[in-house]
Amino acid sequence: MNYKQTLDYLYSKLPMFTRVGAVAYRKDLHNTIAMCEQLGNPQDKFKTIHVGGTNGKGSTSHMLAAILQQAGYKTGLYTSPHLKDFRERIRINGEMIPETFVIDFVEEQQDIMEFLQPSFFEVTVAMAFSHFAKAEVDIAIIEVGLGGRIDSTNIITPELSVITNISLDHTNILGTTLPEIATEKAGIIKKELPIVIGETQPETENIFLRKAAETNSPIYFADQELRLQQLKKTGKYLNVAVYSGDTAIYPDLDLDLNGAYQRKNVLTVIEAIQILKQQGFKIEEKAVYDALKNVKGITGLQGRWQTLSENPLVICDTGHNIAGIKEVMQNINDTPHDQLHIVIGMVKDKDITGVLQLLPVDAHYYFCQPELERALPALELAEQAKNHHLIGDVFPSVQLAFHAAKDNANANDLIFIGGSTFVVAEVL
């Protein structure tokens, strides 16, 4: 098989959560363990940092990878989903996994894949671990796919685990309350290994404290250990000062990930770096400054409050649940514009009503649907939106909706594209 045929095989043969939803979710680690045993347990051959949480885990993973890479470490990065190219999921020092590795891996593992019938995600996790081990990375940042306790990534023994925050998402799988979801995500806390929690939340704090006590794991709440003294936009950067007590440990940090919500993620990242330094990692201040100013360039991250063009200003963001859309709305409100145009599509298993009631009634809407089975039909989205006095037009594809918005917008308007990772992916 060539590369395209190999991808077609993976997409068509293996259940893929992003396309079909919960039916692709495996509720144990059996297949991942079996595949990795067949490969000689590659996940045990390099150091890792495990990153979970509801929102911000992608940005946090990319920031950590950028810093470690700038500090001189050969750094693997495993994230999901991809936006444009499957190979975005698996990178070393920012470089995507070679097409030849993907082809050879699938060819060599085809027999066990046919026997086990694993999910798409289980196969990509095993592929990532194999690639990182063969390339002899110094460390890899491993982003949890969904949940934590029984996520396929949870066969690693990391130097450090990170949980960014907890909010309601994937409630049909992880639970309908914050404590239930936190319990699943706390499953990545490992015996006697440190855990950083990004945000202190009254509903979940004790869940993490209890789990850390059970596993005798040192626990650090980033927003209790550190604080931001300033938060301002300077050109294309978000400028912050990070304090520990009364001491400015990073007094003038520029973040190229400049969405206002990165104020939370940067504290999580800096706290994780402080712990890694205690463990003996050599990370100079310059590496932190240089990395956080160029995360997108170093790692290839896209879709986080990303400006696509100007006059009119076109911005996309992958936020897709209530907590994520609240942050998006803060960014929109902070961005000067005349008329607001929103290109929006969603998937069926999200809290559609919860998201729609956060959106402004004075925007013009372009309802669409991404090309996947989980997509909520654009007409249904528009009908539900009417209940919240959100008015606009319906389009059969994301691209047609986007083109209509560009045709209608004036130079000082703002076009926002979001509601789903997959809407952003199609625009990109």
C-alpha cells in the first residue's frame, strides 16, 4: 500500500471516535497492551509527560514540547485529533512522522490488527510509541485522548502527570457531573509520581487530593503555586508575568498562543517546568522565553485563536464545549470589530443548547456541518439556534458557509469560525 491507501485502510477498517463517536471507544487497555507487547513495549524505552484534562491539554502539551525542545531535548509529541494531516498527531522536534513509517508500521502490524480489531486511536498510540522508541527521543509529551483511567495512552509511567482542568464534555462516556469526570481523569495519577493540576475547582479538588493520597503522589495546584501579575496584548503576543509568591520568576513572557484562555495554561506549563527542573532536567530561562514566543512555529500547532486573514479579520478556534466557548466569547468581546459573522457547525454528542445559549444574538450566523457521521445536520443546528434567537443561513458544507461569510463581511468586521474541531479542520 502507498501512504494514501494506508490511511484509507486505517480510516475504513478501524472504528474512529472522531467520525462515529462512542461506539469507537474501548473501555479497557487490552488492545493497546497487546499491540505494544508485540512491539517490545516501546513505551518503556523513553521518558514521558502525560497530559490530560477537559480543555487546554492540547495547548499545554505543545507548550511543554516547545520548551523541552528549545532546552535541547529530542522531544516527541503525541496529540489528537489532527486538523489537516494524520501525521500531525505524531511529531519529533516539530517534524511529523514520515509517511514511510506509517506505511511500514501498518504493513508490519496488519496481522495483529486484523486479529485484535483495535480502534483507530489504539493503533495510533502504538504507532507513536514505536516511532518515539526507534528515534530514541529523550522525552515525549503524551496527550490523553479521552478521559484518562482507561485511555489508550495510560500504559506509560511518566516523569510527571498533568491535568489542566475539568468541565462537562463527553458526558455520555465519562459521566454527567464534574466529580465523575474528574475521577476518570485522575486515573493518570501514578504511584509516587508527581501530578500538576492546572485549575483549582471546588467540585473536583478533593477528588484529586484523595487520589494523590492513595497513590502517595506529590500534588501541585498550579494556580495555588503561581499567579499572573499582568495580562496584556502586545501586537500578536499575549504578554504575562508569572509570579511565585512575591517573586517574578518570568516577569515578561510573550505567548504566541495569544487567546486570553492561555493565561490558565501558562501557569500549568510553568509549574510543570519547575517540577521537571527539580527532577534534574536542564531548562534555562531562555528556553522558556524563546519557546513560548514561538510555540506554533516550533510545534506546528494550529486552531487556537488563530488569525487566518485580515480585512476582514478571520479567526478560528477549536473550542467546542461550554467552558471552551465561554473563553472564545471573551476573546471575541476583546477583539475590536463592527459586525460579527459566525461560521458554526457542531457534532451531535455535545451540549448543543449549552453552547448556543452563550452565543450573541447580534451576530450573523452561517450554519454548516463538517463531513463526518457525528456531525449535527446544519438545518437541525439552525432550528435549535432559532430557539435562542440566533438567526442566519444554512449551508451544505463548511467551505460554502465560510465563502458566504467572506462575501458578506466588510473590512472592519470579524468572521469567527468554530463550534467544532472538525469545522476548523475543514477551513484550514
